[in-house]
Amino acid sequence: MACENKGLYRLLWIPFPLFVVAGVSLPLFGLIICFFVSTYNTFDEVTESVCGVSNFVPSISAVTGIKPQIYLWRYTVGLHSAPRLLLAFIYLRYHMSYHKMFNQSLIYKILTVVAFCLNLLDVGSFVGVAFVSNQENYPLHEHLFIVFLIASTAYMIVTLVVHWIIGITSCTPRFKYSFNLKSLFFGLDVCLILLLVHQFYNHRFTCKANGKFIFYLYNCPTFILLVTTRK
């Protein structure tokens, strides 16, 4: 019986890194499917601009905000939130495990809790962006997206500070590589977000031709980095 139970356990066992990577990547695959389906079936609708200027590539909100693509988008974002939340709690315990090394430092403990709260806000606001489309409630959709950008960026900053503090006493080659990789992604995120804000202004208020296309060029990689670099 013990052997049978062990075999059943092996049958259901999934490597945790695979579970996290697959879960976090769900919105990316959902976005790709929504993009191709939307541009093939409803090209005019998703490239339509309120300014009446020409666009030949839609934005993320456009391809994920119409039916039936919106349902796929919501499913993928909703499912991806489970491993993201699990990872948030794991990171909290991991960071708190170093608390005693810094003589019960109150500042370090506050930073770890702040990072955890920002991580939860990051996940929650992203789920909100997906479940409140721009066509259903544009002001709320826009505000949730702004909260998502701020929370995700702030989370990366606080996490880098926490890892920098940990690196003072535990700077292994693997840890140093992880810190450098996080720093690189943070730099890319900041650059893309600044370009995204600039192009959103051009797309929304100056109505430049193909503004939505250029906005998409910045929007898509920013979205991919923000969602897939939370590990």
C-alpha cells in the first residue's frame, strides 16, 4: 500500500518552478491568442481610434476587451493569479528568514512587509485591469492600470533594496546573479514605462497617425516584463 501511495504521489507531483513559470506565463499566451484572433476577425474594430486617425496594430486593451476574447483573457489572468499569490507568500517567508541575521532589524522587517503588500496590490490591480475592460468602464480600467504600473514598479524597488540588504551578509554567486538580473529587468521596466507614458499621451491627446501602433510597441514588452519578472 505504501508503494502504491508513493506511486500516486509521483503521478501527481509537479516541479514547483515549472508550476510557477507556466502559471505566470498564462497571460502572455492568452494575449498572443487574443491578438491574432482579434486582428483576423475584427481588425477594423480593434484598430479604430476615437480621434479618427489610422492605426494598423491594436492596443492590448483593444484585443482583450472584446468578446469572446475577453473571456479567454480573464480566465488566463485569473488562473495566473494563484501561483503569483503563492509566490508572494513564499517570498515573504524567504525574506523574513533573514530577519534574525540583522539583529531583528525593524527597518528590514518593514521593508519585507511593504514588499509583500505591494506584491499583493500588483497582482490584484492586474486582475482588476483584466476583469474591468476599457469598453465597460474606461475610467476605472485606466485607474487600475495606473495602480498596476505604480505598484509593480514600487515592488521591484523595495525588493531590490531588500535583496541588497541580504547581499551584504549572503552574497553567493547565485544570489549575486539573481540580484543583477532583477536590476537589469528593473532598468528595462523603468525605460519602457517612461516611453509608454509618453506615447500614451501622443496616442490619447495629440491623436498622431499610427499612435496606437507605437503605443503597442511599448505597451506589449512593458506588460511582458511586468508580469513575467515577478519571480
